[in-house]
Amino acid sequence: MILLLVVVFMGQARQNDFPALPGPYLGQKPPEMTPEKFAPGIVTTAAFEYALELSANGNEILFARDTAIMLAVRDAKGIWKLPAIASFSGKYVDGEPCFSPDGQTIFFSSRRPHARAVLSSNIWVVAKAGAGWGIPVLFDKLPWTKTIHALSVAANGNIYEDGIIRFKKVGETYQAAEHLSPAVKGMVPFVAPDESYIVLSVWRPGRRDADLFISYQHTDRSWSRPVSLGDTINSEANEGNPFVTADGRYLFFSRGGDIYWVSAKIIKELRPKEEI
């Protein structure tokens, strides 16, 4: 009991040590065309952080820190609480979180046990429950026997995964995995809610690091060959876990265990001219 009180007191003290964080994005000044670490000392710390996403309404920030899922929530007055381990995480090895486009569901990978789990790591899903989150359940609806990693969900329910593969949702079921294109290969994708583009991490030939690329879906439903997001965003470290905010203004991504953000104008600039 004494130890619990000490932990609670330390958590309250840490919260009080920080100034109030009003406004969007934890009150951080938005970046321009040069990537910057997001919320240093609050989100981006000495720990290993990656896979940051914002809910559709902008009131919740989700990311992974080491082996736990973290959440930061903005209250009715517009003030953010410091990131804390989510109510459904912290006991097992969890990671690779992803919001559904409407912000009402979170998908994540976990090594937690389950009678139906056939792999060491599986996808779990948890739904909104009032002001918080409910109890996670095993997400075993995909017709796939391999480990699912950092998935991304379109507004129509289609799921994209490493490969790059897509599981089309028809009613309440998912069709067999399909590769988008022989030219579109990579990992940890982010698909736009309307499926107009996909940002992915690609291992470049002759290099040991992965960079961010983008592929656009044409009007005939084919996909363009991925193009690099450029040297301003890509570096000699690994870039991955891309996410574009619901308003299309900012791109978040991970680099070497830190979380960065940058203006998402590059997404429009790289789109083939005939598609604009």
C-alpha cells in the first residue's frame, strides 16, 4: 500500500511539474517542411517510442513506448494530461497501435496469451467505452496464418499490412490477402482513409536503413510506383510508422526510436500531375 501511494504521488508530482498543455498536438508549435521531434520530454524521451497516431477528433494521442501502449487525452477544457500507459496495456508486450479512421477503435499487436492464439504475437482490438476504453479482444478475422504487424485501416474497413497487402472488407468478413502491385512493396504502411495514397517504409537497395516512400492510387484503381519523400524527411537512420493527421496537415513518423512530425505538403507535391 505504501509503495502504491508513493507511485501515485510521484505520478501526480510529474503531472504538476509540467505547465498546462492547451490546444491541439499537446500545445506544440507545428513544424514546417523540416521534421522536428514531437513533444520532447513528453512524448519523445530517452525511451524507445514509435507509431504515434491521433484520433479523428484530435483529442487523443496514441503511441508505443518500449513494450506498452501510451495514451494522452485532452479534457473538456482543452487541457492535455501527460501520456500514461493505456488501461488495456502494461502487463504484456504490446506495440504497433493503430486508430480506426473514426477514432472509436484501437488495433495493436500483443504477446498476451489466448486460447485461440496460434502465433506468439497477435492483433488485438479494443473499442471505446464511455470516456475510456473497454476490454481488448483477439482480432482473428483476417484469413492469414502469418504474424500481422503494423496494420492500417481505411474508412471502408479495408486493412493494409506489411507486404504491401490488402484485406478487403465485405460486410463483416475479410477477403483473402491481395498484393497491391509488384512495384508496391514495403512495411508498416499508412493508408489514407479514402485509399487515395499509401505511405510505406522501404529498404533501399545497397543501404542498411529504411526510408519513407509514397504510392498513389490512380483513377483506374492501379497504384503508382512508390517515390521517396525526399532527403529532408529521410535520413541515414530508419524511418517508419508513418501517420497523416485526419485534416491532412501533418505527417508523423518514427526515426531511430524517436517520433518526428513535419508538414504533409509533400504528399500533394509528389502526386502525379494528372492526378491533381
